[in-house]
Amino acid sequence: MISALTLLLAFQLAGEVIARGLGLQVPGPVIGMALLFGALLLRGGPGEDLRQTADKLLQHLSLLFIPAGTGIVMYGELIAAEWVPLTAALLGSTFLAIGVTMLVLKALSKRPKTGQSIQP
Amino acid sequence: MTPQLTELWVYLSASPLLGLTLTLMAYQAAFWLYRRTGFHPLANPVMLAIAMLATVLWLGDIDYRSYFDGAQFVHFLLGPATVALAIPLYTQWPRLKTMAGPLVIALVLGSLTAVLSAYAIGAMLGASHASLMSLAPKSVTTPIAMAVAEPLGGLPALAAALVMLTGVIGAVGAPYLYRWLRIGDHAIRGFAIGLAAHGIGTARAFQISEQAGAFAALAMGLNGLLTALSLPWIMPWLERLLGR
């Protein structure tokens, strides 16, 4: 587990260095993820240790968002000032975005099986 | 409170131990409730835990910053966890490749829907310019949303709060949309929730399956990238178009 955590942190560090070094707006860990993904493609997959550690971390991904999420308490006044348009926009647009994405994917991933017979 | 208790409270409320322990306790309590309700979407553990912690901070008159001094040890793990998303992505790579075309189209349309509908609803109901620009990047991960909102005239702090609320709304609401629109494919479920509700949605997707989680992670990453690149010119263009 320690070696897998070290590897994850090393890739995060590399991502952070690249993001700051090149002045990119993409967060360092996201670049670290891309680097590790590339390394896995080259190496032909993760070892057992890395896979188990990743599973453990991702199983409790929800927990990791709680400290930042609790930060909402600091912005109560900002949100309260315009709570009607903000709440409506958040609810409406989040549901619309999920709905549109799913319907587009569903429509496009349905391969018409009779496709060839239609050809002249 | 007796003098000793007051002293103890002064010590505890300033110590990182309290924030860290409260975070773990709130999560466990929230998850217990979530399981007891048979994983009811409205008992979402992230939402419940945040509500519990907000109540405790308010009742105990604890400053968010001193809470975060302890909670940051949990928060820090978001970095390595994000890197670890490479593993499910690798596992799902064969299926991802076959869906590349539809995924790109769904990404662009879903991302535009998130931005334009938030702007339209907010503007119709009279939101200020600063609020609209803070709303626009609400579907992407916090650091990107804050960085994108500021030069457009949004408030980074408000953007961060709206991102969090979006994540919770997406995680709570998505299961209802899955049922209503009859979407059974875990790849589609995951991609949509990751696109619209970033990391909190991705965390929810991992509760469905590894496949849903991998597609959510991909959508979150791609939408973050797309939004960072496209919003700086979409929003000014939209405002000119509407003559605002």
C-alpha cells in the first residue's frame, strides 16, 4: 500500500510540476492522472498493490469531498442574496445537462442493425 | 459551562484533531443513514455529512478555517485519489475506445447545455452579472471553475460554493433521471453524472459500479478541459449576442 501511495503521490507531484511550470489552468492531479494512464498503457496494466490501493481510495471518494463541501457555510450570505435565480439555475441546468448527455449517448450508441440492408 | 470545560473546548476547537474526527464521524453517520434507508437518493451521504458538519460548526461556533485545519488531512487525499482514477480508466479502456465518437458529441452537447441553461435560467430570474459568470462553470471541478469565473467578472468564492451545490444536486438527482429516462447502461449513467456534477458525481458513480465510475472520471476530466478552454470566449460572445 505504501509503495502504491508513493507512486500516486509521485505522479501527482509530476503533474503539479508540469501544470505550474507551463502555467496551465488544468489542476496538477488531473495531469498526474493522464501521465499514470499513459504509463499503464505502456506497461500493460497496474500491479495488484496499485489496483487495491486505488480501489480503497475511490471507494470512499465521497468522504474526500466533505471538507471542501462544508465550505458552503462561508458563502451563505452570497447565495442568500440571490437564492431564487441561483437555486433555479443550479437545479434546472444540472438536471438538463445530465438528461441531454444521457439521451445523446443513448441515441448515438444504438447501432442500427439493419444498416447494411438499406444500402442500394 | 464550568471553567474546565470551557478550557477544554477552547483547546479542542483550535486543534486539528477535532476537525478531522468530526469529518470522519459525520461521514460514517451519514453512510449509516444512507444504508438504513436502502440507499435512498435523498439520503446522499455527501449531502447529509455536509449538513451535519454545518450544524455542528454553527452550534459550536467553530470557524470554518479552524475546522479545515483538521479536515485538510482528508481533503489532501483528493490529489492521489484523482491520480488513481487512471486505473479504472485503464480497465475500461477497451469499451471507452469503441464509444469515442458518441462520447465526444455527448461531451460537447452536455457541456454547452450545462453552461447555457444555467445562464438562461439565471438571467431570466434576474441574477446579477457577477452571479451569472460564477454560475457558468458550475459543472466543473472547483479549481478550474474558480480560475475561469474570475476573469469573466464572476466571484471565485461564489463559484466554488456553486460547484459544490451542483455536485450534491447532481448526485441526489441523477438516480431519478436514470429511472425517468430509462437509462440502464452504466457507461452512460457514469458519463452524464461526471460531466454535470464533476467529482461529487464521480464519487456517486463509483457507488454504482467501477464502469460507471470510470466513465464519470473521463467525463469530469474532459468537461473540465473543454470548459477551461471554451468559456473565456463563449461568455463574452453570448453577452454581445444578447446585448447585455
